Amino acid sequence: MAPNKVHFHADQIGSLIRPSALSRLQDQADAGTITSSQLRDGQRAAIAAIAAIVDKQLSHGVRALSTCEFDRKYCFSGFFEALAGFHEVSPVSRDLARSSAPPVAALSKVDQPYMMAAVCHDKIRTRRAPLPRELEAPA
């Protein structure tokens, strides 16, 4: 990618599309038809796909990289769980969702619920570092 001569900087924020095999594994884990260990094995199998995507991003000059949803159910999974003062709501009722938010609006048009939200119900406190368990330093 050629150096940018414009006077602003933009980053990609969002997710790359998760491979369908990994999505199926996540659905099976949600339904309780496979174990969390089987889900983790499938997630590990996606590492080669992640490495290829990272190489492609690096070749295009992307500097901020994340595995995002490849190894989590949602990109932010693990973040709110590391904080006290939140509880998960799933699915999200229409009166709780901000209807003007693009993903909520798009799902509303096809009569689908927004799948999950973390709702603050108390003072926010840190319980632990909000990292996936695999990235935490050994005890």
C-alpha cells in the first residue's frame, strides 16, 4: 500500500468474517451439543486462517491487528465479564436496544433480535485483566 498523503488516519474497526466451520462450532457449543474443549480445538484450527489474514493485512500496511471474533463468541467477549457491575442480556429486547445503531436497525428490518448486550447495573469495577484466558500470564 502506498504511503497516505491525506491529513487524517483511519483504522478498520470491526470483524473479519468468521469461517463458516467455526460459526457452526460456535452454534453447536451454544446449543450444548459439543463441549467447550471441542470448541477450543476448532478455534485452534482457525489459527492458520488468522495467520493468513494477518499476513495480508500487514502487506497492506494495517498496523492494528486483532483476532477479534475468531477466538471469541463476540469481538468484546471477555471484556465485560472482567468487570463487575454488568450483566448480559440475550437476546436484547427492542426497548433496550438503541434503534438508530446500524446493526440494530439492520436486524430490526429483517425482524431479528440483536443477540447480546452487556447492561450496566452497578458501579463498574475491574475484576481481572479483560484478556482471553489464552493470553493471560501464567500464575
